[in-house]
Amino acid sequence: MVPMVMTRLLLFDEFVQKLVAERNLEGFLRIPQSMVSRAKPDSIWQMLILAGALHNKQIRLLMSHYARPTYYSMLLSLFDLI
């Protein structure tokens, strides 16, 4: 059985991965606060800075890789400005 905390984290991770795949980084601004509170990610501030830095920029997703080696997860995404 997957612990409830892990389930909440996976929901957050899947949501973020979908936003990245859609190149919708501004969607980071609309992640429900309740989801952030439950998942307790430590990356939210970096995600918001990235969204602001690329605001109104045309980007292309070159690659994205997600891993959860233990209790934490990581998402690496490489973008190119068009």
C-alpha cells in the first residue's frame, strides 16, 4: 500500500509533469494551494521563478525526465527559446 503522503506527492508530481509537457509553465501559478500544502514540495519557489523568467517567451521542450529514487522526486526539463 502507498502511504497517503506519497499519494499526495505523486498527484502533485503528475500535475507538474503535465504542465511541463504542455509547455505551460505559467500553470505553476495556478497550482492549487491545497495541493502544494499536502505535497509539501520544496521546489515551488524555483518553479515560480522559472515561470516568471520565461513569461511571454516562446519555448520548445527538448527533453524532460522524472525520477523518484527514494522518498523525493526530481524533474529535469530542458527548454529552448524559439
